[in-house]
Amino acid sequence: MSRECFLSGKRTVFGRQYTRRGLAKRKGGVGRKITGNNARTFKPNIQKVRAVVNGRVMRVKVAAKFLRRGMVVKPVRRTWTPESEAAKK
């Protein structure tokens, strides 16, 4: 599946969006009525990142929630440049 989290398996799911009118009974109304429903999709926030998986650097799709939690180990950033190598000689 193209839009699926590598870690959690989260992916696009389908549902409905209900439109309601009226005042809730607890607020003194006669209750909320559904006046329409539309099909919609719920899409997780999937990001493509380079991560270390089983000791190898791979590009994986991960939900942003897992990036924020720190569950993705990113590879060490490369600091070597050809100019610095030439300056040492």
C-alpha cells in the first residue's frame, strides 16, 4: 500500500461526515438531527524519511506521530567534504 506507515501500519480509512442541526437535549432543545452525510477519507500524516532499520539506512514512510515520539532512528549526518580533505595535505 502506498500511503501506509512503516511502523504502525496506519493508512487511509474511509468514513462519513455527518451534518447536524438543532440543539442538544441537555441544552434545552429537542435533540440534534442528521440532515446529511457525505463519504470522506481520513488520511494519516505520512512522511518519507531516511531511517536506520536493522542496521541499514532505508527510506521509509512513517506517520508524523511516530517521528514526534522519537521512534525513528535517523542516520548520522555526513560531515566529510572534499575541500576539508584537500586542506589537510
